[in-house]
Amino acid sequence: MSGHSHAKKIRGQKTITDQKRGQIFSKMARVISIAVKEGGPTPETNNKLRVAIEQAKQFNLPKENIERAIKQATGNGEEANLEEVLCEAYGPGGIAIIIEGITDNKNRSLSEVKQILNQHGGKLVQEGAIKWMFEKKGCITVNIKNQKSNIKNKEDLELLAIGAEAEDFYWYDNNLDIYAGIKDLEKVKKNLEEKGVKIDSASLDWKPKEMIEVGEKEKESCQKLFEELDENDAVQNIYSNLKNL
């Protein structure tokens, strides 16, 4: 079993206000722009862009917003000077955290993330101190409540995931995160769809090699930390090795 994207869970649980929806739209547009700059504007040949567009659609990002983000990234519109940042940190109870972000001002964003961590008993660490505890994997998220009547329970979904050649899976609430190698993500996704599984999203996530448990007080502190990090405009994703949050 493995961990999951805390940002994905937070955004799935929250009531999406107009302000929050606007923030999510902005974050999704940034992901698309970065993907285009790295691999070009064609989803069929740019796997990162294809995944980014699927994520954006999950949050109902309008088609025109997607097209605008691609246009800006190719230099045919207003182009922001965006760059990816990755922060490594320790959190409450000594958990390991990876924070992915996209920003037009790296120093400002790092300062804001550092301040949030400090306020919740965490701290930034040097590059490489945390990342070795994780692996980059493809992640397919499925909600059992969205499935057809032939998928009756969690065991049915688990068996379908195994049959689709998934490497691992992890339950939280009614959601199942199904993991695959980065190169196998599309194959596993297609296998699941052919078996009638309705997929909510597909992404590239940091999967912890081992999980750790902390006390209830530390869990509450971790939840508050993750929520405040997610409120930051630059933060795209938050991953940890915390078990059962």
C-alpha cells in the first residue's frame, strides 16, 4: 500500500467556491503551460501534456482556458515566466514531504512555503534529503461510487486493478489510487477502461517507499499544514509518507 496526493484529496473534499475554483483553474493552466514548454503543444506526442489536460478536465477547466494556456506557452500570447519548483521538508511527527510548485517568482514562493512549514512544526531541508524516500509513479484515481452496477465493492475494484497490471493501490475514503510505472500509465488506464472502470483522473505522483504512523495530534497538525500549503497559489501538489490520513 502507498500514500497519495494530499492536494488531490483536499480539493476533492472541499466545497468549491468561486474563489477556490478560480485558484484551481489558475493552477491547472500553469501545469499545462509547463508541459507544453517541455514537450510541445500536441497531447498525442506529449505525455505530460496529455496527463495535464486530463487533470484539468477533472476540475472542469473550460476548453477555452486549456487552449489559452497552450497558446501562451507556445509564445502566441501573453507568456508568464513560469518555472517548476520542488521543495523537500519534514513535517509534524517527522513525516517526509515533497511539495511541487509552479511559480513566476521562485524566491518569493520558497519563502512563503518555508513560513507555512514553520508555522505548523515543519521545516525545509536541502535537496535530496527527502526525495530518495519516494518514487515517481503513474497514478490513476477511481471512485467506487461512480462505477457501474457490475462493480459492487472494493474487492471487485482491487481485482480489476490487479488484472489491469497495476503495481500497487491505496484506498482513502471511497477513492482508490492505482499505481503503475510511468511508461505503463496509459496501458493500465486503457486496460481499466476496457473492463468498464470509470476513471476520475490520471497523474504522475510521488509514491513513498515506506509509510510511517504518527499520533492523532500530529495527524491533525499535518492536515492543517497540507490545507494551508494547498491554499498557496504556487503549490501544485503535496506528497508525504504519512500513513492513513
